[in-house]
Amino acid sequence: MTWRVTPLTLSLLTVTAWVLSLAVLTARPDLFVAVLPLALVLATLAVRPSAPDYSVMHRISGDRVFEGDTVTVTVEVTASTVVALLELYEPLAAGCVLVSGNHRAVMTLRPGQTASWSYQISYPVRGVYDLGTLLVRVRDRWSLRWQERRHVDHKRVRVHPRSAPLRGLPRPLRTQTSVGDYVSRAFGEGIEPGDIRQFAPGDRIRQVNWRASLRLGTLYVTQQHRERNADVVLMLDTMAQVGTASVTTLDVAVRAAASLATAYLARKDRVGLIVYGGVIDWVRPGSGRAHYERIADSLLRADVVFTYVTKDLKLVPPRVLPPHAFIVALTPLLDRRFTQAAVDLVARGFDVLVLVVSPVDLMRAGVGVSPIDQLACRLWTLERRARLDELRRHGLPVIDWNPADPLEAAIAGLDRRRHRAVPVR
């Protein structure tokens, strides 16, 4: 890197030139004596300085965090030669909040000396953020010259949506033959006790109900209900969004999808994801902790991509939409193309539940309090009620969820209604 003169050097050169000019014009030797130390210092500009030798190490406390968690950034500088003055600055990405410390540091190092500083940042909104680009500026002993370098050590922080614990979940109408937490009416291997019948050849000894056998004088066995799991596919609407810069309907829907995915995976269900918007992305149904990481990575990248083209879900592979899958559609009902896609899934025989993220209250926080704005919100509420009734007429169970309320409270009532109306086979 080349050395450049600092603004201080330019000022000193200007002052020296003026003093020398005055000394010549007025024939005053005392001015020469006064400016001589300054001229000697500026004479060092003729000597080419040696480039300082140092190394920079950049570390972060974690590369996978949840929204609102704190990340500690540590920068360590080791000098091999004398570093008169070293300035370091790390730009922060948009949406990043500085919690404590400072992302700018100034230090002086001796040969072999190591210095470090750290600061804490947080990310209130999901996404993928880059760190590790440091702007390093070195000055000489008299701060007459400086050179700037860019130290790049890419660190990527993935901020996953924060999920809320859910105890009650909407139950699917159809289950799979794999072992899970849903009790089936069919008898077989399981832990849920059912009827009691007489012992028959082929029954296992551990199935014998000894209390009933002793009371009735002959062997009786206890039958168990089988446990089943389900294929759950979360379909996220990314056609449009509204809200403020800090929270939008898409951000709320992503957090709800993360909460549902965590809860269904904990019940041994196979969970998949379809991001329906300008670009269709999907994660095939699966289970396990590693599978949740795949779903979370897709959720944190979900964004609105505008398009005039209507996407056809028939292009989605069958392994992503199994025949007996339970589909939970999360939408703010801002684009009728997503509503039509949900209705088409019902026509194809899928079990579909629509979770509507109400955008009215989010918009109230961003608009004014004038009577016209409030009237517009009320008219929008009436229009949304008509669209919800239209979905219910198509046979779609609908949850109208206000993001200010807990998600568990919104789905608890529907869970009881679906469980009473249609028993799980």
C-alpha cells in the first residue's frame, strides 16, 4: 500500500510556506528560527518509511443464533514491528444493533505485542449477515502520513427466526403407518391401552393382564392402540407483505412456521416446507434435528419476490407433497393467487388448514391516527372478513390470528373443533 499525507501535513506545509514567505519579505531571521523545527519535521517526508508488519485475527462467538441473541465479536492484532498508531473499524450491516462496546478501536503496538478488543451486537430480524471486513488505517510516528488497508476474513452469521413453544397443535385428519404420537383406532404394537380380551395362541406373555386374569380365573390380555405420525407441510406465502421496517407480516409468518415446525418435529411427525411466491422453494418432509436446520435455513432466506406469473403447485414433486399430507398455509391474504393455490390443494384431496396473519394491526402501527386512516383500516377489516368467509365456504378451516396474541391461543380452539369433528384413524 502507498503512503498518503494526512490533512495535518497539508496544514503544516501551508503554515511553513507562509512563514518562510513572510521571513523573506520582511527580512526577519527570527521567523526562520521559529519555523525551523517545523521544517525539520516536514523534512522527514523525504525519507520513505518502512511498512509496518502486523496480523489481524477476527472471531465471533457463534455463527447460528436466534433473533435477538447477542454475538460477541473479538478482533486481535499482533505486531511484528513498531506500529505507531493503528485505527481499526468494522462496518455493521443494516439491521444490526450495537449492544455494548465499540466497533472502532485505536491502539499503539510494540514489536511482539498483541492487543485485542471486543464488542457485542445483536440482530432483531432474521437473515444472513456478513462480518469480518475491517478497515485498517496506519499512521507514522508524527501522523504525517497514513496508509489504509482492508482486512477481509468473511464470517457469516445466520439469524434464525425465534420460535414460540406450542403445546396444542392442529391434528391431521390422516396419519401414516410410521410410529408417532397420534393414537390410532387400530390395535397393534403401542403403549396406549385399549380393550381386554381372552388369551389366544400367539399372544405375548407381556400382554397378559394379570389382575383381570386372577379375577376371572382365565388368561386375559390387554390390547394396545397403535401410534402413528403424520406428514405436515408448511406452505409460506411470500407473494406480498405489509408492516413496518422492524416487523412485517412475512416476519410474523416465518416465526409462526418455525414454531409449528419445532412442535410437529417434537411429536415425531415428518415436516416439510414450501415457500410459495415469485420463486418457489421447498424442503421435502423429514424429521430430526438436522432436518429442522434445513427448514430454518429456508425460512431465514424467505423474501418477497414480485412476479406477474401464477405459480402452479402441480410442478412440486410428489415427495414434497405426499398424498396424505396435512398442509398448513400461512398467509396474510394479500394476494388472491395464494388463496387460489390453497383452494386447488383442497380440490386435489389434501387436508389444508389456513393460518391467516392479520395485517390490520401491523398497519395501524405504521399509519397515522387521522379519522381517514382509521376508516380505511375498518373498511379493510370488513373486506378481510368477507374473504375469510369465502375460504370457509370452500371447506377450508381458517384461523384468523392477530400477531399481538400468542399463537397457541389462536390455534387451541381450532384444534378442539377439528378433533371433535373428525376422529383420527
